[in-house]
Amino acid sequence: MGLERLRCARAERPHRVDAALAAAFCAVSLLQVLLDPIASRPVSVLVAIGSTLPLAWRRRRPALAALAGCAVWLIPTTGFLYLGYVMAVLLFFSLGSQVADLRTVVAVSATAATIGVVMTLLGPEPPGAAFAPLLAVAGPAAVGRLVAHQRAQAARLQTLADELRREQARATRTAAAEERARIARELHDIVGHDVSVIALQAEAAAASLDSSPDLARDPIAAIRESAMNAMGEIRRVLGVLREDGDVERGPQPGFAQLPALVEAARAAGTSVELTVSGSARAAPASVELAAYRLAQEALTNARKHAPGAPVRLEVAWDEQAVALRVTDTGPGPGLGPGPGARGGYGLVGMRERVRLLGGELSTGAAPGAGFQVAATLPLEAPASA
């Protein structure tokens, strides 16, 4: 309700301004004709009021206001209002800018111009003065049409920009959802392996409990380790599971497959340098997979958007996390998100994957020149999980 009142108040503001303008013009014109009448005193007052009153509704009823304003010109006078041409400019500018039908604008303007020219020629002014009312009508109406055209074009552009933003938001949400579904499929393989180990070791432990209880220690320890691994992976992607019948099978890639990935990129024509610093540590399967996918996506983007540019892939290990950085010396970032933009929907999905692992991802211009993708992946599950 409050928002509706605010909209109504904003819509009424221009009309209140017009009413105040009409009152001010009327006061000035009345003062003029009372001090220096342009006809008999009653006729002078009528001309003053009739010329200024239409300003009050020049935006509500622009065609009617223009006709009412020029109708006063039919009254013979021996002079003119000082603000007469100003009022004509305002009325016919509003006519051109507020009326959508061009035929109405032309008809009202032609009527007013004819009245103005004829009455000027019939009055005491020289014939050359007939151009003044013609210009006071045609000029503002033409400018008003131009303003209306620009306003409509700006509104169309704003509508297109709003639709583009909505489409980009939908595409980003879709990319994130697809990446979540992909993570869920990969989780099926990662956790499925641990669960299979648990099942096999549980059978071995059950078989040993009756005959040789000591032999059950190793299977139980293996069950505990596999269960902890599975729980860690589940905690990392808690809330990500989505139903998807197309489950991909096969071993999931990780850090060990990065050299092969680099060789494949070199075979495709990209000059790639791989450097590893720090001591490699055992990483959860989800972290290994995320690191591989990130490198894969970044190398693909470099080949697509910076063909022929050298690329550097850096892997840095420390006690808590592993950092990846892929940098090329190409033209730098593209414009905006999108399938053809630098760091488009593929990195949108990677950002979702990294976020779910509790890591950080940044993309953008590299120091000096080119494009850079940098990610930090924690080696332990985030505390909030």
C-alpha cells in the first residue's frame, strides 16, 4: 500500500508543477493586462486567463490544451502577452512529446499555425510577423516529437537490458545447477567405492568373529577408515545431491592426471608450462577432482580465447590447502558473462564447485597482461560442514 501511494505521488508531481506554472504565468499576465490592457479590460483579462489556464493540463490532455491555448488567438487584440510565445512553446512541445499519434500532432499544429498566421495578418503587425506564430507552433512540436522518439528508444533499450540481465541470471543459475548435478554424479563414484569397501570388509569381519576374533581387527579398521572418508566427502557436498539417472562411471581424475592433461593441451597446439611447489599431500577425492576440472576448464578457455598464447599452470601445496593458478598472456578478460565471454558458464560452474568445498576462486586480468584463474582448495572439510 505504501509503495502504491509513493507511485501515485510521483505520477502526480509533474501535474502539480504544471498547475503551479499556470498560476504563476496567469498572475504575471493579469498584472500586465491590468497595467497595460491589450483590449478592453474584460477581454484582456479573458485573454490572460484563457492563454495561461491550458498550461495546467498540458501533460494530462496535451492536444486539448494546445487547442484551447490557440483558440484564444481568435480574440482580436491591439497587443500581445509578454509570455504568449513562451506559453505556446510549452503547449506545443507537450503536444509533440506526449501525443503518440502523429496525425493528431500534425492536425492540431496545422490548426494552431493557421489561426496564428491569419490573425497576425489581420492585426496591426507587419506581414513578416506571421512567421513568429508559425515558428512558435511547428518548432516546439517537432522538438517534442524528437524527444518522444528518444524517450521511446531509451525505454526499449532499458527493456532489452532488463531482459538480458534476467537471461544472464537464469543462465548462471542453470550452469550452477548443472555443476551441482555433475558433482552429485561424481560423488556417486567417490563414495560408492568407500561403501563397497565397507561392505566387503564387514563380511570379512563377520566371518572372523566366531572363529578368530583377532582377525577381525584389520577389516574393522578398514571399515572405520572407509567410513570416515565417505563421511568427509558427503560433508563436503552436503545438500548438493540431485536426482539424475545418467550416472557417469569410471575412475575420477585428480592431481596425478594433470601432466596428461598438460600433454593433451600441448598436442592441441597450446604451449603449457606445469610447475609444482611444496610437498604434495593426500587430498580428498573431491578436492582432486575439483582441481583437475578447474585446470581442464581454464586450459580450454585459454585455447579458445587466447590461441597461441603461452599458458602457465602452477600447483602450490601447503599444510592446509592446495592452490592452483592458470595464467595466459592473451588479450585478457572478455565482456560480461555468457557462452562466448572469457570465463563464461564453465567457470560459473567451477565457482559453485569450489564454494561447496569451502575454497576460493578468482578470475580476471592477470598481472601485466592476459587472463588468470586462481583457486585455493582446503585439504580438510570446512568447519561449517
